[in-house]
Amino acid sequence: MKLAVLAALAGSAAAFAPSPVAQTKTALSADFSKELGAQMPLGFWDPLGMMADADQDEFDRLRWVELKHGRVAMLAVTGYLVTYAGVRFPGAEDIPSGFAALDAIPGMVWAQMIATWTMMEAANQDQYAAPWGTNQNALGDSPAEFKGDFRNGALDFGWSKLSDDAKMRKRAIELNQGRAAQMGILGLMVHEKLGNVDNLLPPHF
């Protein structure tokens, strides 16, 4: 558990390096301090020095890693709070919340969950460069505006009508919420293992 917590803290520290732009930079000329995500109160924060010798491609890769971890963490916090509050699918009323659920979930449910995760992972990507950005397929050039833009010309939700400033604000909001969620789910897991999560979340709040 200690190793997992240390690994999570290291990943979270790296997560606060800011976001990608279109132009190409070399490691010597790169200035990431003005990228999206370098904002108050920490500004450009790279305590592990991961950006010291990084070029733009490496920066973009790490930014996508942060963005994806943040999205997963937001789902994790939501799932933790919902199940902790006692909400269950029909037939799962006896499944506990938190880590205790790992041993209580039947094997067939695990298989269904893994299949669902696999389908979600396959669908939630840039389909113009699938699989997972390793191939330029026959669909043509990707319309994605940044790594993590998975609209694929379909689910737009009004994004294309926003101004450039509004898009940057919304991307900054997503980054910040993802960062907060990474800290949040880590805190919930640690306090559950410490046995005092009820002090943070009263039973069936």
C-alpha cells in the first residue's frame, strides 16, 4: 500500500506540468511555463524535473497522460461517492463500497466490467489515428484540436461554436478538475485504509 501511495504521489506531482500547443519546439528552446495549465497558485510546477530535457513531443505525451488520469480520477471519485452513499444496480445491493467490493464482486461481473472497460477504451480515442494514435488510417486527417479531443466529428456539444478563449477556459477547467480528482481519490483511498473515511464521509451521506 505504501508503494502504491508513493507511486500515486509521484504521478500526481508530474501531473501539474502544463498543456500542449501546436508549434514544434526543441528541448533547448522549449518554454513550457506559458502553456495552458501553468496557472495560479503554483504556476509552472515540475518538482521531479521531468520537463528539464523534454521536447514538445514528450511534453504533449505527458500532458495527455495527465488529462487521461484526470478523467479517470473524476469517474473514480464519482463512483466512490455514489456507492458509498448506498446507490447500487439491481442485484448488487449486498456489494459493499470501497476496497471491500474487490473481494465481493462475482467473477462473472469482473468479466463484464473488463469487457466494458475494453470497449470504452477502444471507442474513447481519436478514431482517425486508431488504434491509440499508432496509425494514420483511411479516415483521413484527424479533426482533433489537441491530444484528448475525441469528438471524432460527431459528439461536439457546441464546442466548435466556442471562441478560442472560451475553449482555453474550458480546457483549463477540465485540467484543474482532473487534478483535484486525482488528489481526491488518493485521499479517499488512503483514509479508507487508515479506517477513518467515515470522518470525511458520514455513512450514507
